[in-house]
Amino acid sequence: MDQRTLPRLLETSAEKYGPNVLMWEKKDKAYQPMTYREMRERIHQFAAGLLSLGVAKGDRLALISEGRTDWVTAEFGILYAGAINVPISVKLDELSELKFRLAHSGARMVVISSGQVEKIQKIKKDLPELEKIILLDECETYDRDQITLQNLLDKGKHYLDANRSQFEATWQSIAEKDLANICYTSGTTADPKGIMLTHRNYTANVEQASSLLPIPEWYLSLLILPWDHAFAHVAGIYTLMSNGASMASVQVGKTPMETLKNIPLNIKETRPTFLLSVPSLAQNFRKNIEKGIRAKGPRAVKLFEKAMATAYKYNGLGIDRGKGSRMLLKPMMMLYDKILFSKIRENFGGRLQFFIGGGALLDIDMQRFYYAIGIPMYQGYGLSEAAPIISANVPKRHKLGSSGAVVANLQVKICDENGRELPVGAKGEIVCKGENVMAGYWRNEKATQETIRDGWLYTGDLGYMDPDGFLYVLGRAKSLLISNDGEKYSPEGIEENIIAHSAYIDQIMLYNNQSPYTVALLVPNREALLRLLKSENLSQQSEAGQRRALQQLQKEIDQYKEGGAYSGLFPGKWLPAAVGVLGEPFTEQNRMLNSTLKMVRNKIVEYYKTRLDYLFTPEAKDICNKQNMTILSRME
């Protein structure tokens, strides 16, 4: 039997889907295609070029580049050579963290795009194992340890002419138990851990994902999430590749913000059939949709609200969509879809069928919203240590609010603090076992033994299974709110809900570390607050303006308390009794968000310790306190 490796996956697809387009990349103002066969030839040349440079089986090579055709060329080139790819986020700007990953993995070479050259130049003198830098883009000058992509490909052609049989023997000798990637965690509590994922971890997870969601070869996805992360790796690159489908990259701008602004245009140009998303992107898309509706005036807003209310009733939780008395709403749904929802979908290219959500919890209101407009956001669950997909909602079977059904050939159980399995409906730690579970942490046996016990992966996430076989994820055990009586509660659902329902709140983090009540750090939407003040002829420089803005923020929180529009959604004791308004958002750059855009809670708590201490004083319970007023006065 052939070894189930990633090179074998590509070879099979290139034979089966040769003329199909695998990659779309925007060059010279238009997207250019590359077929499966063309891609395979380029990858062979890249791999052969590495072999000509002396790359040997088991060597580690790092890859730091924005998503593009040559990202896949480089990764598969590394794998065909029998080496291990160490994918690193382009957003990792902290040089000490970049150096740690390269030194810890023992990377012999690094493949980089032009935007990453300066980082490597600054640290390479302190990386004795780093021999070569492969440049994906042309530069004005070159150092002796640098080689261009074209030069490498030329070397590969010569190598293949003279050593074709040796090249074939090299990639065919790769075993499915061999490492494919070392993916580093964000290192939020200690040094980052290198997750060792084998070829079989990945190919097993591709099989598992495809068992839940069949992918026709005419599907196309614009991969807007970071390609170095396991979610985009499997749910995007590998799964599309194994099914003969296509992927497109976002046009890279001169700055990260410019790249972000290219996404809406690229969506219209590529007309994807599905997109991968995370909650922060879902929130941005939703706010833009609602902003567009508001711009059309009060009548449009009223129609939209009526259409959404009808869709919410008709859709239910998905599993019961259009059933029973809901059938009576179908004519109205068809009308609203024709005159309203279909117009919204045109902004997503007109072919978009659904989103696949991952990376963090997505609250049920957000899921209902996208379901209503006809582009369901099917929430899934996973983590890099599981390569990463564990469960997912899919078009055929889904239940809003859940993280879907467990993938095929994966055992999942819910355990108590002593590792004992709990019955259906009971809450505990999610534990799983299957071929997609990592080999361990690179050079970290202690962490490996703590995380994998008797072949079972202890995820550190809390959840439960319902009687219908749907998994519900409640959040990270380490991020739980703990009150002074010892009761525990996961904050993510509250945080996501508040952000989803408020035009005035961009980010919020709840905090309760065995205290009498919960508090929150809040990042306001400055533009929305300034618009509000302007409409009432107030200025943020005046005390009246500051009070009005803060009162509006308090009003948004109060919607969840007794008498509010969303009262009863969450227990009152976990809603914030005091709020600290922040002048700076949580970002990857200030290390308060990790690469999957989750809040790094311990870093936020450490940085804002003084503000949090203040929030537990009597004075802070009035949102119009001196500290918040000062922050509002500096808002521009």
C-alpha cells in the first residue's frame, strides 16, 4: 500500500485533475491561473533545487511568506525533498520570538518573501544553523547566503535532468509517520511549543474533513486566513487540492492594511464558492453589511429588520429549518431573498454558498445573521494539535449554536478533572483520539506527556455533547471566569454577543479572578461614538460629550441586564459591574491577539493590571469615572 503522504496526495490529484486550475494569483491587475500539472512541475523543480543544495531527509526549513502560489510551491517543495516545513506567520514582528522559532526548530534554511528579508537580516548572525535564505522575490542586492527562487528552480531543472530516478526515490521514500510540519503555538503563557504534525496527521484530517463536507472540483475558495495556520492548511489548501478544486490568494499590498482592503475586491474578482472565516472577520463583514443598509435610509432599514425577523423564524436552529408551521413562511422568504438578500450576496461575488468558521467561538446570533442572508457560517471546532479539525457543521447537517458533528474516524469524549468520561449533556474537558492527533511537541517531552495521555489528546477546552451528537464548545479552561465562591464560567459567548450586537463596541474582555463581581476592559468603536456625538452637537473634548459617549457604552452593556433587550441570555453575575474604556485596541502587533486573532488574556491582564485593580474600587462602578473620561477626551 502507498504511504499516505502529502506528496502522494498531490501526485494523485495531478494525475486525476491535471488540467484543472489549482492556484489563482493576482498579477498585473488580473488573476492568473496555474494548473495542477504546472504546479506539480514547479514543485518538483523546487524540491530538486533543495536536493542540489544538500537538503537531507528530516532537515527543517522555515517558510515565512504571505499566501501566494509560491507559498504552496515552497511547502510542497520542502516536503518532496523529505524535509520538514516550519511555517511562521508574517505578522510575527517580535524578533526574539522569530529567532526562538528558527533556533528551536534548528532551521537550516528559510524561504521568505521580500517583506520578511529585513527581519532575517537582523537576526541571522545569531543563528549558526541557518545556512541559506531562499528569496521568493527579486531584491536589489544579494548576500552570499541568499539564493533567488529562479536560481533555485534552475538548479532543480539541472538536477532532474541528471538525477530524475534519485529524485523519485527521495519523495517516494517518505513515510506517513514522518514529520511534515512543526507549527509553533503563540507562546501566550511560556515559550512557544512546536506542534509536530506528520504526513498522516494531515492526510487523515483531509479524509475526515471530506467525509463531512464533500468538495466538488468546481469549488473555489479565496484563502483570506493566514496560510501558516493549520486551519487554512487543511480546510483550505490540502482539502481543495485532494478534491481537484481551486484556491486563490489575496492580493498582497504594500502594507498589512492595504492587503486587508484588497479582500472585498478580491472576493468580487474570484467569486468564491466558500470562505474560511474567524469571528473577527465575521463581525467586520456584518458591520459593513449593516452600514450599507443604513446608508440607504430608514425604509431600507425597516425592510431589512422585517426580512431578518422572518428569516430567523423560518431557519430556526438549522436542523429544523422550514419544518412544521415554519413552512408557511417560505413564500415570504423567497420574496425577501429575491429583493434583498440576493443583493447582499452579490457583494461576496454572487457564488458564495457558505462560510466555514473556526479559530474561536462564534456566537449563535452571528450564525443566525449569516444564515438569514443566505450565506450560512457553519461553525467548526479544532486545534492545531489535532491537525486541526475535530468537528464541524456542514450544509447537510447542522445546528446553530453548536460546533457540529465529530469528523469520521475520531473518538471524542468529555472528561471530568480526573479524566473520567462523562455522560451526554455533562460539561467537561474535550478529549480526542485519532490519526490526526499530533506526534507531540518538538523537543518538549514534558509538555507532550501532559497533553497526550494513552494516545488521547487533552485539548484544554470545555464542552459537552448533546443527544443529537452535536458538540458544544464552551471555551478554554484557562480563560474561565472564577467568582469568589469558586463558581466557573466561560466568558467568550458573552464577549462575542456584546460585540455582535453593538455598533459602539469593537472589543471587550471580561475579567473575574475570584472577585465579588465581574469587570470588563472595553475597546470602543471610535468612529461610531464620534458620529453619535456629532449628531447631538457634542464634542469628545467637553465633559458633556465624554459623559454622553460613556453612557452610550453603558447602555450597550445594560441590554443584557434585567429589563434589557437581551436580558436572560447570560447569568447576571458574569455581566460586568464596572467597565474600563481603553484607548488602544488589542492587536497582533501589541501581542494582545495571537495569530488566530484570539485575545491573549494573560498578556492583557498583565499589561492592564493597574486598570483592573481600579475597576474593583467603588469609584469605578460609575462608567463616567475620571479614568474613562480621560481616555474619551483623547479619542480622535
